[in-house]
Amino acid sequence: MSYAYLFKYIIIGDTGVGKSCLLLQFTDKRFQPVHDLTIGVEFGARMITIDSKQIKLQIWDTAGQEAFRSITRSYYRGAAGALLVYDITRRDTFNHLTTWLEDARQHSNSNMVIMLIGNKSDLESRREVKREEGETFAREHGLIFMETSAKTAANVEEAFIGTAKEIYEKIQEGVFDINNEANGIKIGPQHSPTSPTSPSGGLGGSQGSGCC
Amino acid sequence: MELFKSGFKTVLGGGGEQKSTGQDATGAETVERLVERLITSTLLDDRRDACRALKSLSRKYRVEVGAQGMDAILNLLGLDRVDTEIMTYAVECLLNVTSPELLDDEDPNVKGIGEQFTEIISKKPENIANLLLLLEEYDYKIRVPLIRLMTNLLTNRPKDVQEILLVSPMGISKIMDLLSDSREFIRNESILLLIALTRNNASIQKIIAFENGFDRILQIIQEEGYSDGGPVVEDCLSLFLNLLKNNTSNQTFFREGNYVKKLVPFFKLPDDPELGWPTQKVSNFYHMLFVVRRLVSPLNPSHVTQACQKSLKACGILECLCNIILANGIPSETLTEAIATVAEAMRGGRDNQEYFGKVEAPSDPPRPVLVILLMTLVNERQPLSLRCTVLYCIQCYLFKNEKGQNDVVKTLLPASTEASPGTVTSGQLLCTGLFSRELTNNWFSAISLSHALLDSPTQRENLLKVQLATKANTPASTLMNHLILVLQQSTKWQMKIGLLQFISLWLENSQPAITHFLSNPNSVPFLINQITSPESDEKEALVKGVSAFVIGLCLYFNPNTVAAYSKDNLIQLINNRIRMETLTDGLGQISKSDLYLHSLKHPQLLAKHSSDLVFDHSFCMVFKKYESLIVLQLSEPNNPHHSHENSRSDINSMGHMVNNHQSPNDVISRYKEVIRTQDETIEGCKQEIGELKDKNQEFQGKIEEMLTEVNQLKSQLALAQAHRETFELNQQNNRANISIEDHNAAIAQKDYLIQQLQYRVHELEQSLSTSTKNPIQEELTIKLEEENKVMVEELDKMKKDQDELLELLTEQDNKIATLKTTLRQNGIPVEDDQDDILDEHETNGHGSGDLGESLL
């Protein structure tokens, strides 16, 4: 399936806050209560529609453990959006947000859209971080904010799509240089004005249009 | 003066010195001097000269340059980065020193020296960081050796260097950026660097994917003309293979990113077959097929493989591959790999299998591709590797493919014989192969057929209906019975092992098949005969093992339908004839054998020689599943059950008597009778007890005997263990000695190095002391020389003056002489002492007299 744009996302945040579960819920629409620890980085993808345009989201789910921090830093530069996740039932994951944000701002391009996500909203009884606290933090640092539940799928779609909308608007405003792939944005194959089309490539393209 | 000269030469640089000392100084000394200069020189020009000289020596004296100069050169990378020229020399020098290959005229003993030097470099991460910083230098002269140097480092110590690069900020990204270099040569070199970088490191592989690695490389492949491109395409594909190896995330990324579709032009056969297959094209194609196989490998998680299989079909690659299989003029190795690729592209994927089942060869009449493959399979003139791959393809086609299995079995059933003459069916080919005289044909056919039954109770039953008429007059026999007959007559291990595997997969979990098998009076005796006959070699032992497994299956799935071989009877038979242990040993023969373990690992059998055709992967899987269950079944004791039933019937019979006899006399007499019989029984029991007591004593005696024996054995064991321990200790000692020797050697080497270093330190100290003096001396020298020059000049002037004065004097003398003669001629007396002088002057300046005269 062809797309108008491709956005690269990263998901960051402390270990165990539910980053991989958010991705699985978004790409596969399922929840896996027992999940292995993410090693390094895992990949997922999904197509969404914004403004009647097909947009492909390429999502890189990073390991939250400190040991992988240096590896995951390699992913900041080329990402257009980041989901910064904490766990509303664990205060410490909220307290670490500043560190995460500094890290992200330092290594990413300045236009990267960051969405703050308080995950596990289904566990209201064990809540340690108030919704208002998340909102305040987001406002102070210029982030979008949302509380989600990867288990019940509440707000999961909205979080990913909301981030994409923000990026899309930035493109419309001309903030992003879409020809620079280092920004984490790619123009779809048929939309690209500079894409070289060799005769053989064109042939293959027309024949295999049904491919995934 | 000599001292001054050498002083000049030091200032001029190494070139001059090398020439002057080259005759008598060894390479090591020269290197030492150059390194010294590199460290001590304060002038950039001097360091550059030294570095240039070291670079030129680094090929011939790699060990010396590496051992002595490495630190200095590495320091240089941090200090003199601004000077491109010196950096180029430094990098080229390191490039030679770390070369994983032997340089020209090098002693093979120094092999691995490049790795040792790499270890030194990679011990300090800042060295790698400095190299990464240098990557920003755009100059061709430095970029090329730098890329090669990093390739060397990654080739020599992949893990260390990868880890350093991974944690270096933007390390991988900087290397990726090299791919965008507009200079083709640099781009190609950086592909080689990326291949070394991505080898077996999932984290780096993913970052490369994140950095649009697949896009960039695919673009290069496209620009180079796909399979018609040069070795660059092959390098690109090697990089792909690295990125996709054991990396589920990247495999998913590859599929999700629609990259599979972009590979399609690779598989288009040229319109003009005359173009042929140059070596590079064959190689490119081979690599490309391998990329596809990596995406659909049976070892991947099944959901990844299945999703990729769908992509392959959807974008037409499966179709292209089938065309390649059936096309003419494809080189054998390409064809083999293409068949394996088709195999994995459909293994377990129903749609793709169905598509494959419908593909027909463009022959006349058109034949299904499966028949074409089977014809190759049972043709012993075809290369073995091709036949193995064809078998793999057939297996993959039939894997979890009920319809495909049914189609094959159907061609064996009587109903299908009405097929028009001239057409060949898969059943015919398989049957011919199964009973042919050619051993590999037997084996291939048996294994292929077994896959038509795998996991399918229906096909196992259907195959029982197959009738064979071997000779015109004899009545038709079933396939199973014929197999048993052939097995009995055969003396070849390969045929037996093939057919027995086929039978195993037939009997597995199929009561009708087992019933049929056991009904043949020759089946069990044959197996027992196999198990009990002495084995002559490894392969015979394996035949024994498979025979044991077949008996085990008969036991485990026994339906108790054949009286002679019911479960109990079979157990008794085994106990009496072959003993349980022999059976379990037989099974152990298989699970221990390397051939079994090898086949278990991967569905594709890679046989180098026809005698490697032993175990099939599916058989191994089934064997693994049932081996322990069968052993468990054999060890389950059934005897107590029997005796328990006997004792209960006695009591019943007594109760029966009590109830039925009513009259008192009768009752009394009956009781008496009962008492009598009871007495008899008691007597019998007493006797039995006595016997048992005796036996008990006997047994106790035996137990005691055994206990003492056990104790003896225990002490023996302890002794043996002690022996073993001492032996092991000795061995350890030996090993330790050896390692001590090694260490000693290493120490000696290090001593030598230390000596050298000490010598160097000494020299350095000396040079330090001289160098502290030097400036003053040099100044003095220059001053003195200048003074000297002035003096000499003055001297010259004075000499000249003197000469002039002398000349004037002579002239004056001449004049005086003339004047004196004139005076004498005129009669004026002249003083004597003046005469004396005159005389002298007359002899001296005789010739000049005329001159004086003429002057006057």
C-alpha cells in the first residue's frame, strides 16, 4: 500500500511503563499481560489516515533499561515524533521524566514532536501520579499530554494519531524540511518529485501494487 | 666538523638519515629513531617527516612499527588533527599495522599480529572516537585509508569495536553518512565497512535500518543494474544478509517497508537468453536468493515467515522464481538455490503451496512442476546437491498441505490408473524409485513418500489401499507387504534405513497401518532379526536403531487387533527374544549419532556424498517425540497385575461352596472336605513357606555376597576415582606446565620487549640530556662558525694586502736597483750594505730589470 508520508516515531520512558504494550495495542490491537523485556529496540508499523491522506507510522520501541540507553540514543536524531511514557502507578517513573526529556532534546532535532503519556489508566486504584500533575508537566515543557491504557486500549489510537497530526500540521506550516530524511519524515514513493524512476523499477512497481 | 654535519641532518629530517645509516642500522633501530623523533619533535614538519617515514616502513617492519610506534601515532590522532597530511600518514600507517592479512614478504608466523595491534587500539575507546572525528575530513586521501582502517579494526576484533561504536555518540550514523559520498569509490569502500560493522550485532543492524539503510542500499543496487551489476551489488546483498540475519525486527521492517516489492526486477529473466550468465551475475543472483531465503527461513518465528511468504507471492517474486526453475540455461548452482528458495517461500503457507501445485512446465504436453521435480529426484545422473534440494522442495510443498498430500497419494491408488498413456504421474515416479536398484533413488523416494503421509491419518489409511502387481502372474500385493518383502531381501543399509523411516512415519499414530503391518507374519520377525543381528558398522547400527523404533511404535500405538502381537505378547516377545535393554540401546544409537543431530537441526538436508543420505528431518522430529515415550512404555512392569487376579478367584470359589450346600451332614462333610483341603493347602503353604525360607536364606546370602561385592566395587571405584583424580591432576599439571611454558615464552617475549623499551628509555634519557645541551651547542656552533667565516674573510683580505704590498716592494726594489746602477754609472758611490741588497735583488729580479728599464 502506498502512502503520502512516512513518520518515524520512537517510544521512550522507564522500563516497565508499558511502551511495548502500547505499540502492540496500536499495531496488532491486542494486549499481552506478560511481555519480555525489550532488548535494544523493536520495530512496529501501521498505516493511519489524516486529512484523507495515508500516513505510514514507523515506530521504534526502545528498551527502558539504563543499560541500553546509549544504544537507544542513536534513534533520537532520525525521529519525527516521540512518545514519552510514564506509569501513573509508579511515581518514580514520573520523576524521571526530566532526565528523559533532556536526553531527547539534546539528541533529537529541535522540531521533534513529543507526546507525554501517562499509561496504565485502568489501574485507578493504584494511581500515584495525579492526572493534573501530568498536565502541568506537559504544559511547562511544551508537550502534548494524554493518559492511556494499553490494556483497555483507551486513548492508544488517539495518542499515536494525535502525534501524527501535530507532525502533519508542522509540515503544512513548513516547519519541517521534508526533503531531509534525518528529520524522520519521508514522502511516499509516488509523491516524491525527485524520485528517479527507471524503466524496470516502474514495471515492477505497477505489477506488485498489491504487496502488503 | 662531523658533529656539525649530523646536527644539520637532524634538522633536515629522516630521509637523509635513513640513507646514511641504512647500511648498518637494522629496521628496528631506524623505526626506534623515527618514533623517538615523532615523540620529541616540537616542529610539526619534523613530526610529519617522521610519520611519513614510519608509514613507508610499516609494510616491511610492521611488527616494529606497531610495537614501538603505535602509541605515538595514536597520540598524534588527538594532537595533530588539523594537519591533513600527517593524519593521512598516521592512518595509512595504522592501516598497514592492523592488516588482517599478511603483508608482502611477511613471515606466516606473524599471522594474527594485526588482531593484536587492533586489541591495543580498541582498549582505549578514545582512539576509536578520534577516528570517528577524522571521518568528518572530506579529503579523499584520508577518507579512503580511514574507512579501510575501520574495516580492519572491525574485521579483527568485531565485538570490541562494535560495542565502542555503538556507544559513541552518533557513531553508527556517521558511518552511515559515508554512503552518501558522491565519490563512487568511497561509497563502495563504505559498503565493505558496513558489512564488517553489522556482522552479528542486532543493535547495530537495527540502527542501520532506522537510518534508512535498506533504502540507500536498494538505490545503489538499482543504480548498478540489479543482478547485472558488478561486485558492488554482491557487497550490497552481503550487507542485506547481515542486516536480516536472526533479526526479527529488521525482517518485519523489511516487509513492512515494502522492500520485498523493490526486489522484483532482480528476478526478471533477461528477454534474450543469449546474454547468458556471467560469473558475477551468478554470484549476485545467488546472494539475492539468499536474501529471500533469510526472510522466509524455517528457523524464523512462523508469523514472520508466513507474512513474508504472502509478500513474496503478492508482488510476484514466487512466480518469477517458478519461472526460473522451469527455464532453460540456468546454471546448476543458481537453479539449486532457486529451488530451495521456492521451497522456503511456500513451506507451510497454503496459498503459495496451492499456487506451486498448479504451476506447469512449458513442455508438450505440459507437466506439473512437481512431476518435473520428481523426475530430477529419481534421476541418479543429476548432481546430488540438486536432488537434495529437490527433495527439500517436495517436503516443503507437502508440509502441512493436506491437499497436496492427497494429490500425490491419489496417483498411487487404483482409480487413477486410467490416466492417459504417455503421461507420467508423481505416483509412478515414486514407486519406480522406491523399488529401483539404485540406492539413492530408493532413499529419495521413500522419504518423499513419507512426507505425503506426515501428520495425515487419512493419507496413512489411503496408502494402505495401494496395490502393486510386480510380476504379470503373481497376485497383487499391498504396498506395505511389498515393502516388508523388499526389506527382507535387501542387504543394503541405505535402502533399509530409507524404507524403515517411511514405515515409521506410516505407522505413527495410525492403528489401521499398525494392524496391517503386524498382520504380515514376516514383519516382526524381520525387525527382531535386524535388532539381534550383529552390527558391522555405524550405519548398520543405525538400521538397528530405526528397527527398534518401528517395534517401539507398534508397541506404543498397539491397537490389540492382531492377537499374536498384542501389547502383552509383544512385550513378552521383546523380553524373551531381544531384552528391553537391547531395544533401548538401539534407540540410543540414533539419538547419539551426529547424523541424527545434524538432520534434526534444519529441514534441509545438505549431503556432500550419497552416503550422507541417512536421516530425514521429519523422521528425526517424530523420533524425538516418541523416543522417551517408548522407553517409558518398555520400563512399565505388567506382571503384578496378573498374580493379583489369581488370588481373588480362590476366595470366590470358597464362598460359592458355602452358599450352595444346605444339609448339616453334607455341610459337615463339606466342611471336613474344606478343612481337609485347607489342611492340604496349609501343608502346601507350609512347604511353600519352607521353600521360600530356604530361598530367602539363599537370597540373603546372595545379597550379602552382592553387598560385599558392592563394597569391593565401591572401594575399587574410590580407588579408580582417586586414580582418575591424580590422573586429572597430572593432566592439569601437564596443562599447567604447558601454559607455564607458554607464559614463560610470553614472559621471555615481554622481557625482550622490556629490554628494548629499557634500551629505548636509556636512549631517550641520553637524548634528553643531549637535547638539553644541544640548543646551547648549536647556538655556539653557529656563532663560532659565523666568527670563523669573518676571520677567514679577514685573513684572505690580509693575504691579498700582503701580496700587493710584496709586489709594491719588489717594484720599489727594482726602482732602487735601477737608480743605484744609474748612480754608479754616473760615478756616485753607493753604500756597501746597499750593494749587498742589490746583489741579492739582481739574482732575484733579473727578469724584471728590463721591465724596470723600459719603465724608466
